[in-house]
Amino acid sequence: MRNNIVIRDDSMNKIMLGKQWHNGDWNLRFVTKVTYLEEYLPEEDLKNSGKYEIEILAVSPEAAGQENLKSAMDSQCLDEDQIKLIPYIKYESLIEYGITATLWYKQGNNLKQLLTEANKELQIIGIMFGFYMDKPANRIGNTGWDFISGNIGYK
């Protein structure tokens, strides 16, 4: 995770973009997102879940398409000038809007250990990407391919 670009680092989240990757159809980035659950959950719930939540997401403005990307940007009241000034804002907008494929997820109390596990998982994802994307991501049967392109619930 040394080569990641940090696009958010505040009291609630840390979002890190990996290098651009091409899957054969479009460019994407693997994103590591850390959520500090202490900001969201009462103390008694933290005992069951842990203080940190870490996710590895696949995000692609190309796969999402112009209509979904525009909706994501509009939801954050971003205009074209802001998009040009902040090069990675498209990825953050898609993450916030939910147009991402969740490839791996874990909760715990030891952030360093979780980041180490995530780094190991990223190596496997790089080799087995298609298998991760083929897994059902909800009870309707949508897969990572549906989520990364914003076609959620259309089964």
C-alpha cells in the first residue's frame, strides 16, 4: 500500500487509491477504504464489531458510464471546474454513491494487522480478479460486475 494515493484522510475515513489497472474492458483502480467505526457506533457495539472496518473496492469511472458518473458527481454538488481541479474526485464520488464492487471486507481492532491482511488480499485479487467479481454481492444475485457498472438490482 506504499504506492497508494490518499484521497481522503479525516476522522471518519481513509481512502487510498491503488495504481490504475486494466481488466480488458476498462480501466479501474483498487481502493482501500478504512472506516473508523468509533465515529459511527456506540461503544457497546464496538465490542462486537471492532473499531475499524476495511474494504477493498474496485472502482471504474469507465465501467460506471457517463450517466452514473454524472449522478454521483451531482449528488456531491460538484461542477466541471471542480472535477478538473481535483483529479481523483470521480473515484471518491463513485465510492460515496455506491457504484463500486466490494472485493474484500473485514472488521477488527488492530488497524495495522487489518492493513497487512488487506495488502496480502490485494495481491491475490490482482491474480484472481474475475473470480472476485463473479461472486454474488447481494441476495438478488448481482455480482461485482453489476455493482461496478451501477446496474444494481436489475436481475
